[in-house]
Amino acid sequence: MIILVAVVLAFFLVGAIVAARRVAKIPTIRLVSTKQPPELSIVRGLTWHLFNSHIWSTGQDAVKVIKGELEQLLPDIKVFLDVDDLKDIGALEEYIQSSQVILFFLSQGYFRSKNCLREVRSSLEKDKPLVLVQEADPEKGGGTLQALRDECPEDLQPAIFDNDWPLTIWYRIDEFQLISLKIIAEAVLLCSPNFLDRTSLPLCVSGELESQSLAFSKPCTLWASPANAGSLALADEIAAAFAPDRETAGLTICTTDDRPASATHMLLYLNEDSFVSDERLAEQVKQARQDRLKIVMAHENDPALGGCQFSRFFEVTPQELIAGGLYKDLAKSCFPGHHRKVSLVLLAKSLGATPARSRAGLLASGSVVEGSTSLAKRSLGGLSRVFAKMSSRSSAEARDVSGGEASSVQQQV
């Protein structure tokens, strides 16, 4: 009997050690300035650091992911989500009152929902700080910010859309979600008592794509055809990020009408003009495929640069290329704003870039773009007003802060 108990205890101990190691390897958000986890705090009397306001039909799955990921990145955060925390639908206003920051997940139908409008009006009446998250995928209820604004009652529009609240777009691609999560996390941290004196809080996560240092260890000659409008501009973006000194960085960009014999890759930039503005492009792509030249496809999503839905390319691309399997390989998504750096990293890797051997050397030569996401310039106005109000609390109230020190988790290697 004693032996059996000892064996059970041994298995339990081994399981606990394995579980602890797994937890220790989960990357968490850190301050760029100290590389340590931020201390998350909340004012006494409040229960949740963040309240997720959304409409079930088009936002439920996304906010569930947001909550789960934030709980991994900020282990002590408390996030309200209806499916987990709602006990009484009649008490929505009380839940808002008990939350420090309110997240509006903007998707189609959000401002037409009676309960969502209750949450919106209560948040504004109680002067709660906001963070706006915009759904990007039209098939999931996404739309332009203007279209979503048009759904909002006119009397609420200025307070939500004209007050410079932190805003991020939610893309349903894993590599890009961390950017949005860090923007949300920064907004939450900046409204916690520990950081009321700060107007920005650059954050990082171990292993994130945004901060990866890449170099072209093998020569890459990238052909950006003049027949492919926009390809040269994107090629220049990649070079500026990872190969500013092209003579020694291993990346050469060619823009000749005819493909150079030295080309190792062709950049196929896909936007609303592709295969429409210049008929030569289709023939060039066909020839490149026949010659087995590696084609790296980039799908532009920025409306300002002619971004469009990928489905358009099945309408304008010659059928011969589609039937030949052109789109069997996934195109790299090119998103605007903070997410652009991740797009460039993914494209550079497709061109053969690998992790830089010596980060110190690259920093000295200026080849590394430091990639810590902080709130966009437009977001500072809304939170600044909140900082001013929160900072004016009496010292007695300031002492009523319940510290929520984040667990120190070993940085993932």
C-alpha cells in the first residue's frame, strides 16, 4: 500500500513539474524598457480590468479568442465575457460600472443590438475609457470604419469615433493577432493606477515576428516587373526594413521589363490593378512558372493602396494560370498600420531571409528595425483625458489600489 501511494505521488510530482515547465515556456507580455512583465493593478471596488462588449452574431468567436489570449499574455488580467461572467442581463450597467476599461468590438449589427447599445451608453455616461477593435473580415461582419460608424446612432458617434480612442483592426490570421492584442493590453495597462503617469507603454513578447531581426545570408535577386504596378514599392519596403545597404545586404531588386537571368524570385503584388492594368503581367507570370522561378505573392489589404478581397483575383486572373495552380501557394497578406511590419517579415522569409546571426552587429549597422508596438498616435487623445481625470484622485483613493502583480514567467527561448 505504501509503495502504491509512493508511485502515485511520484507520477503526480512528475506531472506537476511538466505542467510547470509548459507554463514557464508560454510567452507573456513584457515592457520593452525593462524586459519584465508589467504590474497590472485595479482600483478598489472594480472587478474586471476589461469588459468585452460585442454582438453575438458577428463578434462572439473573436472576443473569446481575445480574452483567452490576453489571459495568457497578462496572467493576472480579469476580462469580462458574457458567456463566462454574465449572471443577470438586467445588470449590464452594473458590470460596466465594475470594469476599468471597455472594449467595443465593432462589427456589423453591433450598434443595432439593444443590449450592445445599453453597454455603449452606460460606458459613455460613466466616462469609462474605451478601446475599439474593428472586425476586418466582411464574411465575419467586418466593414470599413465609416460603414460601422454609419450604423451607430448619430448622437453617439462623436464620443466613440472622434475622441481618439485606441483603435486596432482584428485580422483572423494568427501572426497578426498579437499586434492587436498588444495594443489592447497597452490600453488596459495605461488605465491602471500603476501607469497613470505614462502616455505610452511599448510592449514586447518573446519570439514575436514584429521584433525579429532578419538578414539575407544568401544572395536574393528580386524581380519587380514594371507590368506589376505596386510591386517595386513593396520591394522597396522590404529592403528598407531588412536590407537598407543593398550592396552588402544580399538583396538586389531588378525592375527591367524583361526578367533578368540572375533573378532568383519574382514578386507578384496582388491588388485591384493586378492583371487588369497591364496585360504583360499574365504572360510574365506564366513564363516564370514554366521556368520554375520562385514566385512570392503578396496580397494587398490596405484600401489606400488598392487593397481588395482575394476573391477578386479569381475573376481577373487568366483561367490558364488559375487552372495551372498559381493560387495553390498562399499569398502573404499585406496589412496597413502596425500590422505592416509582420507582413514584411513574412515576405522577407519567403525570399530567403533568415534570423540575423549577430543582433549587436546589425544594430550597429542600422540593419534592424526595432519592433515594439505602442499605441498609434491617434489613440493618445482619448486616453490622455482619462489619465488627467484618474490622476486627480485623492491620495486616499490612490491607496485603495489592489495590486495585481503579473506572474514572472520565464521568457520563451
